[in-house]
Amino acid sequence: MKKYKLTQLTLTALAILLPTVSANQIAESQGKWVAQYEKQKNIQSPEEQLLNTDPEPELESGFIDLFNGENLNGWSPIGGISTFEVIDGEIIGTCVPGSPSTYLSTDRADFSDFILTAELKWEVDGNSGIQFRSQRKQIKDGFTVMGPQVEMEDEARNRGWSGAIFGQNCGGYYYPLWLEAHADVWHAIDYDKWNRVTVEAIGPTIKTWINGMPAAHLELDEFLEGFISLQVHSGKKGTIRFRNIRIKELP
């Protein structure tokens, strides 16, 4: 049997690698979701998931408002019949029971590389999210939305996946927040306050932050441009307030 000598270089490499391997394990508290999602088209194995360790981008210079604070000019609903209205400089999305998910979408549909940030607050608990680089998809009764979405989950689900990346109508979760390494971001949302979500999309690289806390890091070589949508999910209830919806397009 051959004997191998562990050099200092080897030991150093192992010291760097082992925490990464440990972090890329599905947390015991999240294990119940494996059976539900493991057969989805987009789902990655834990070992494949990249970790976002970057600080949230600077959010001051170079941004423009996507919402003018007065009306919904430049936005149109796609999908269901849940309602969106402007009240006191905010967009209020309200679930209509029985309606499919509804997406208030920018009329402009060629956003590609950017930093997008918005604030959300739950008036009545309900699932939500923000589509980005998305496209229309024709269905039997009209159109819906297809593409990546940064999840903003309702409190009732109680698993902490706000900041995860879902593939809406295109294969399910790209990036669930179920690893041990994601434990900090599970608790980043305060449902009684405004919460900031930030998405950075540069070429195939997508990263998300919740209230400044790193969440997802995904490499996705499809859906490289499209529109942006505010979602009110199908369900029995939900009222979500949106404000400070801003974007900085990158060269």
C-alpha cells in the first residue's frame, strides 16, 4: 500500500475546502422540501449550488425609478385578475381569491444587465416575488409570465426562502435556500416592516440580497433579457405593498 505525505499545501487546501463542503449540505430543518422539489427540471444538487458571499451593491448612484409614485404608467398586468393600485406613492397588490397569479409588468421588455432594488411590506400575509428578465408565455386563456423570479415568501410558509430564485412556468426552483450556509438569510425578513430585495444580473451571473444579507448565487445562461414584474400569487388572501422600485442598468 502506498503512503502519502500530507504537505502543508495539502493541509491548507483541505482547510479551505472542508467548510465549503459542509456548508453545501441541505439543513436538517429544510429536509422536508427535498421530496417536493428534487424532480423539478431546474433544481441543482447541493454540491452545485454557488454561495453568495458578496456585500450588497451600492444602491445610490446611477439608479432610475421604475415606478413614478403617481400612477401605473409604463406597467401592465399579465395573468390573473388580482388588483394593483397606487396609494400614497406605493403600489398595492391585492389577491383576488380564485385568480391565477397576477404580474404587474413593465411595458419595456429588454432589461438585461442591471442592479434592481425594491422594498416590500406585507399588509396581509401572502406569497409574492419579483420577476426579472422575464417573457410572456401564451396559455389557453391568454398569457402568463415565464422566467426567473426572486421569491418573497409569505410568513405562513415559515421556511425563510425570500431571496431564492424560482423559474416561473419554466421548470421550478433554480436556487432554493435550503443549505446550512443559508441559515442567516432565513431570518432576514421582518414581516412588520419594509424589506429590501436586491438583484444583480450580469450576463449569466445572478445574485440576490435580502435587507443586505446575501442570499442566492446562480449561473443561468438563458433568460438574459426581458421585463420586470411584481407578483401577487394565487391564493385566498394577500396584500403586498411595493415602493422604491429602482434600477441601475450596467454597460
